[in-house]
Amino acid sequence: MTDPAHAAAAAASSSPGAPATGSVGVHQKRRRVPFWDNARFACIVLVVLGHATQRLTYDSDIALGLYLVVYAFHMPAFAIISGYFSKSDSPTRVQMARVITDILVPYVIFEAVWTLTKWIVEGRANPNITEPSWTLWFLLALGIFRLVLPYLALLRYPLLWTVVISIGAGYLPNLDSTFSLSRTLGLLPFFTLGWWLREHDIVDRFRLLRSRAWWVPVAAVAAFVVAGWAAWYFVDGWREMNLREWLFYDENYSSIGGTQWWAGGVRLALIAIAVVLSAAFFALVPRRTHWWTHFGQYTMYVYLLHSFVLYPFRESGLLRDLDPTWLWLPIVVVASVLIALGLATRPVRRVFRPLVEPRPAWLFADPKLARREGRRSDPTGSRRPAEQPRPAPGPHPDPRQNG
């Protein structure tokens, strides 16, 4: 969970650009909306931060509180963005091919890389393509989301049904992480919510990206303050109930201590909290272009590569027993931002593009389906032109770059 996959997005993504701003003949001009790239990059920074702070949580209540707040909403927010840029129409041949090139092939490649890494570092390897390694589960989740979306769109109350599915899945003892199915069903309501927001034109209808009342960011900050206080003040209770496992949406209730019949109510409460915190997160995301905004187009690279950067620190124990927390936790936060920035830079993309964005033409009866020409997409649907040398800077952005 980037996904957070370059994936599935292209498989059925609609243009993430702003509403039409003008016309030339019969064609509409669209401008890229920086808000979505800002949101994507902020989400991927939270993904890195969550993984980077995991070892600190064993020794620090403050680190655990931060970890719980981040995990309460960051993957749901990623899923909402992915759903917002997904179409429920029947996929075209090109979109179907991109599910293969943008999800399945990178998944197989990185599963192989992880198997090799574990064999070299740990001296053991257990290749099992049905059990996603570390972050790879979100690739499969995105693919499944988009495969089932056209069917969900046929239902009268798709949001309600996905909530029922998510809650019900936790009661099934035989539903596990095979092909990331447990997490996929658990997070399905958030993906569907993103699609529903686009389908009903909620963002444009209520002008959510054009104006923001003064009280909106205040309320958003207040929501995070309350969440942070609750995560820290009741931290012993959260440890006792194993809350972090609940936030993964990965295990059935009984296996993480939810043996009561009402255990599904805990997941329902977590879904509600995730929606509130995701809304607060989106309310705080900058709406204008910043120097880091364009990195939001390349979250696939950060998502797939950051785990290899963190792997040595996690396995070596260097992130354990770091004291004082007030010094080391900010260092880890800053390092997480720098890792995300570094992995989205052009040199890294150039080196790892064959692994992250493969185009295996030999797989297809029609090799044109895997051509590099045309637009690429990141895990959450940010469409962009195939990379070329940057043109000389000019006074006006190209309005044809919709994303």
C-alpha cells in the first residue's frame, strides 16, 4: 500500500486533470491539477514514514502514537485517490494490457528481487508468488480493485456493499494474505469511495479545490490533534488490544484478539476514523504548485524501492533502542522525506525504469499494446507523457499536459 501501482491506474484511469478550462475547436484544454500530485507525494511520504518508524514503536510511546495515526488513514487515503481516477466502464484492450504491464509484471519482477535479496542477506528464500512481500500487496490490491469496480458500479448502493464486504471479510478465518485478498477486501470501501466522489462530481460540484474557508484547515488540524492525543494517551490500551494489527486490515478478527461477535464494529469504527482523517489530510494538502509537486507523478518508484532502502536498517536492529525519542524521531521523519524525494528523482527513475515500468512487448500477440510511447501512469492514476528531455523553461505551462 502504495498503492500505495503504475498500474492499475492506467488500466482504467480517467484523466486526473482539472475540469475543462477552455476549448480549441472541438477539443477541450485541460490543466494539470497540482493538488492531486501534492496529495500523492504526501501519501507516499507517509508510507515511507510508517515503515521507517515501525522499529521505534517497540521502545517509544510517542513513536507508536505517531505510527498509529499514520496507519489510521494513509493507505485508505491512497486507495481513495486511486478510486477517484478509476473508471467503471468496461476496459479497452489497451487498459487490459496495462493491468499486465503495470501491475502483474512489476509484481513478479519485485517478488523475484525480494527472493534474491533474502537469499543473499538472510541465507534463506521461500519463493511464493501468492504471498506478496512487504509492500507488494498494494499492487495486487489495485489490480483487484479495478477488476471488480465495473461490477460494483452496477449495484444500487456500492459504498454500503463494500463496507459490508470489508466488515464481513474479517469474520472469515480462512481468508488470509494470499494474493493480498484480506487487505484488498478490507480497504475496498475507500477505493469505492474515491470512485463514488468522481462519479457524482462531488469535488467540482462543491468547489472543494477552488476555495477553502478559514475554518476548514483549523478543523483538519484539530482532528489530527485529537487523534494524536488519543493515540498517545491511551497507548497502553492500544498495545493491549493490538491496534496496529487492526489497522493493517490483514488478519481475521479472532487471530488478533477480536473473538467477540461485535468485533466487526471495531473495523467499522476504524473505517469511519479513516474517512475523517483522510478528509482532514486532503483539507491540509496544498492546492498550488510547489517545487516538489511533480514528484507526485512518480510515487510508483518510491513505493517499490523504499523498502530496499529501509531493509538494512530494519533487519540490523539499528532502529531499536534509540534514545532520546525527541531527537531520533524527528531525524527519522526528515530521513523519510529525503528518501521519498531521492527515489522520485530523474536519475533513480532512469536506472530503475525497466523494473518499475517494464514494457514486455514479447508477452503480447500484438506488441503495440506494450509500447513505451504515449502516456504513463503512477500507482494512483497520475497520467504523464513518456519522459523526454525537459524543454527550456518558458513563462507558461503547456495546457495540454493533463494528468
